[in-house]
Amino acid sequence: MLRQTFSRVLPRAASSVGAVVPRRALAASASAASADEVSLEIYRYSEEVGKPYMQTYTIKKNECGPMVLDALLKIKNEQDGTLTFRRSCREGICGSCAMNINGTNGLACLRGVDEAVDGKMSIYPLPHMPVIKDLVADMTEFFEQHKSVRPWLELTPEQMSQKTEILQSKGDRKKLDGLYECILCACCSTSCPSYWWSQEGNGQYLGPAVLLQAYRWIADSRDTRRGERLAEFAHDDYKLSKCHTILNCTRTCPKGLNPALAIQRMKTAVEDVKLGVSASPSV
């Protein structure tokens, strides 16, 4: 359609100055214009409309920032103010703009518009989660699961009352690397088939993001309730054991973390508890 437009308009303009425009030049010009455009097929849903549908928007890459979030903001600001999505830091730190882009979960602020295939890109909310509106998933249950693992240091009354820091060795601090960086974007959990199946069933499997967070506190040498934390998993058949080591979580994590490794280390620690062995967290 774009080439037809050029072939109709350009020769007429050229003929007015006595020039002839070669077809090859017209095709090249149309191809260049087409290469600069990206079509974003975006999932739309609202309670008012009821049934979800896909809506396509077209943007020009040379008039837009390089990231998918830039494209979404441009569409919202210039084409459709009703388009709804979460965003905050634009730096891959807050995790707000997590969504499914071209079939893979990720952060819109870290994914590039140049990932479009043949000038097209599909964008959906995080999969297998309730949708509030458009690209906004309902994270309520996810954060309730996170709350259930008590994501804070459990200290003794004496430690709570002291006015100085609770120190740890450099080695113990190093054990937290690859754990504390999690931003709770839920990209890993919503890419995990075990988590999908759990959400459609009893919802008791916590998923890779929450389990990584749980291990972050179990591995912290300053925590005083490590045994209790592990015992909670040892006496539960779903929270941890429903992980089948599919590894989608590790492949998907936009921060380059390894939730599958944290889960395996926690499984080992839980087995030690069952056997009556008290071992220190793995490095």
C-alpha cells in the first residue's frame, strides 16, 4: 500500500519539473520508509468493553526513543491516551513495566524497538495473571505470596535494641550476591509452567521470584530464624517442591539472576533439615 502511494504521487510531482523517476528509486524510497516504521500489536482490555482484543499502532523509529517503553509512551501521548500500562524508573530498577514482548517476558524499558520482526511487535500483559486493564496485571496474589516468606531480617530482642549495625563477614555478604538484586517484576514467575499450573489449581506453589526472595533471607547470616524458615518449607508439599527445574525463570530474568540455582540450594537446605543436619548456606 505504501509503494502504491509513492508511485501515484512522486511521478506526478517529478513530471512537473520535466524529470523521470525510476521505478527502482521509488521502490527503494518506499522500502526505506517501511523499514523506519514499526507496528505494535497491543493487547487491550477493560471492564467497560468486556472482551479483550488486539489493537495495532504504527510508530516511526526515527521519531521515537529506542526502547519499547518509549514507543508505548509515544502512543499514549500522541495516538491513544486510553492505553494503560505501568512504568516508573525507566532504568530496569523498579520492575513496574514488566510485560510479554514478542512472546518473552521482560521489562519494556530494557527491551528495544529494534526487536521487531519484519516491522511487527506483539505486546501482552504478563501471562497467566488476572488483568486489570490493558497491560496492567493484577499483582495482588504475587505480593501476598512474597509477604508470606517474611522478607525481612528476624532478629532477637537484644539485636533489635542495640544501636550499632549487625555486622557480617565479607564471605557471608558475598552469599547474598545474585539474590538481593531481585526487583520483584514477576517476569520469572509468570514464565514458569509450574506457577501457571499452580495458579489454575490451589495456588500454593510460590514460584521462582518469591522462592529466590525466601532464600535471600535464609542465606543471610544475620537472620536468627533460619531453622524456622526452612522448617516451613520442609513440612509443606507445594510451596517449594512443585518446582520442576524447567529453567524458564533463569532464561527470562531481566536482571540476569538465577532463581533456579537459588531454589536448588534451598531444596538442599530443606533436605538437610528433614535429615536433622544443620548446614550453613551455600556460597
